[in-house]
Amino acid sequence: MTNYAAALAAQFHLKEQQTAKLIELIDAGNTIPFIARYRKEEHGSLDDQTIRTVYERLQYLRNLDTRKAEVRELIEGTGNLTPEIEKSLTNAATLAEIDDIYRPFRPKRKTRAGMAKERGLEPLAKKILAQEKGVDPMRLAEGYVNAEKGVNTSEDALNGAKDIIAETISDDAVMRRRLRMAAMAQGVITSRAAKDEDSVYRMYYEFSQPAAKIAGHRVLALDRGEREGLLKVSLEMDDVRGQAILTSAYVKGNSACSEVVREAAVDAYGRLIFPSIEREIRAELTEKACDNAIKVFSVNLRQLLMQPPVKGRVTIGLDPGYRTGCKVAVVDATGKVLDTGVIYPTHSEARVREAKQTLVRLIKKYGVTLIAIGNGTASKETEIFTDETLRENHLDIDYMVVSEAGASVYSASKLAAAEYPEYD
């Protein structure tokens, strides 16, 4: 088992006791913002970005060890675990490496083509796919009749060869790409009612729109209706066009073998390729619709968040605290940060006097007309301190206690670090 503390310390150039303490705090269920803000003395005042990076790497290393154990057990179950494979698994540094080690031993999904190959029909499929003139596929198939392998008639042999050819066509990456492009350009998203009842999705009971033009909100609505069992949604395309893409590439001439290949290509399109492409395109449309919806929401939210907190007022924000002091920030009428600092209104008399002087100085320097006090730890003491300061200095300034909900999480986030890189 990996020594996670040592591995993380080496990777991030930290002390092992720091990473060990982080692992202990993470495993205890503490959040990254909590660890960054309230357990600084335990991990050596690491910033939230470092803690988050260590956390993500810890999760990856643990998943890596879990996957190694799973693959080791699976390979051992097949009787193929050798010292070389064991060593390779131990040294694997990524999940991709582990998957590469396991690939030769991974069970293959049983398909009609796979069963036909087991019956020895692959040579027949290759001969038919060659489409030589004058060759009778049925006569060729007679040579592969084998009752012991379950190939009782020439028709059985020919059908098995068709399955192999269909899978060969289906595995052609070029054909798949062409069909995917055609389906996206020419395909139509359709929906109809799944139940004979009225619902909020009634407008989609007989609906169709080109996949290339359908709006994101409609895609999301169709997905919801389908999940709720009220709609049947599908991607439709002209089958003749889709089949023509395959037959034009694989069918050569008009021989008897060519006709068999044509039938296999039609089967490949309807049974193997198009259902897969339909799933891919619908997933792609949903992903794009979600991305666009998030962008719209973010633009609207940004407009709300970027509004001045109190129109036309220069404001001081006080984030109360005992041991680590009370954080102070001054913002102008547009929300621009003017100044920051730390005062200690709950410490000694000397510290309290100093805190009052600092608060008064900031008020006069920036023309502050409003003070916001967080409702967290030491909020009451900070409110009393603020009231005393304003009364003693005859300052006619409003103050209020405000919710701190979300402030701690935001302050230790990647967004905060990007938005205010110069502030702790």
C-alpha cells in the first residue's frame, strides 16, 4: 500500500508531517475551506489552493491503489498473474497504465460476429468480402458446414459470415465518422407521447426539429420528459442515405458476393452503427445544451453579484474572530477594494485601543458611511466594539449585522484566488 503522506510530500515539496496532518483532517470529514481557515497551526499555514491540490492527488492515489487491487484479483482469477505482471501493476503510476496491463485479459463481450468466428467462419467472410466475380457465396458456404461447431447448413454459414462482415463494417472508424456527420447535418430529433395523458410536455407530443438547429432548452425539455416517462424521443435519419454511405464504400460491382456484402452493410447500419450514433449525438446535444444553460445562468448571476452591495455607499466589512483577530476590508460605492487589514477588538486593552484608532482612521480616510459586521464567531463582541467606537468618536454612521453564509467557502476557493490574487 502506498505511503500517501510520503508520496504527497515528495510531489509537492512539503514536510511529511504536513501531508500526514492534511490526510488526517480530510479523513475526519473537514472541508477544504475549514482546514485552510481554522486549522492553519496544524498543517503549517498552507494556502487553500495547495490543500485542494493535495486533496485531489490523494483521491487519485487512493483510486489508483483500489484499481490495482481489482485488476490484480481479476488477472489472478484467470490464472495469468506472473511476477512480471505483478511488478508492472506495482509500478503503474496512472489509471491508463493499469487498464493497458489488464486489456489482454479483459473478457470480450459476446457478439453474433464473435460466435461466428468461434465456429470458424471468418475465412468465409473474408472471401465473400473480396467480392470476386463469378464466385457463388452459397457454394463457398457449403465448405464451412460443420455440425460439431453448430453450422448445420450453408445458410447458417452464410449468415455467420454476414455477421462478421457487418461487425467489420461497424468497426470502421472512417465510416462511423462520415455517418455521424451526416446524422448531425441531416438527422431530425422527434418526440411523441409515451402515455395517453395530458402533461406540461404536451407541445412535444408530436414534435420534430433538425438536430443541427434544435435549441438547447428544447433538448433539455425533451430529456426531462423522457426521464419522466412521458415522451419517447429519437433521432431519425433517411435510412437509404445512411445505408448508401456504407454500400458505396464496401460494395464492389454486382456479383453474388456483392449482394451479400450489401445485405451485411444494411444490417450493420441498422443494428450496430446508427443506434450507437444516435446515443452519441443525443449525448452531445445534451452536453451542449447544459453548457449553454450554465453560461446563461452565469451571465445573469454575474449581473446580480456585480451590483454594488449598497448603492452609493463606501462600506467597511468586519469579519469577526477571537484568536486570529477581526478582518477588515473597505470597498467603494462600486465594490472596488480600497483597503484591508486585521484588528483585535477582543484582545487586551492596548489592542482594543489600537483597533478603535484603526477603524476611525479608515472611516475618515475613505469617507465610510456604512459598516457590515459578519454574524459568525465573536459577532456580538465586534458589534459592541463598533458601537462604542462610533459613539466615542461622534461618528454618525450606520452599521448592521449580515449573514456570512458562503463567505468562508468563497474565500478559500479557486475563484477567489483568481479574482483577488493579491489578498489572503
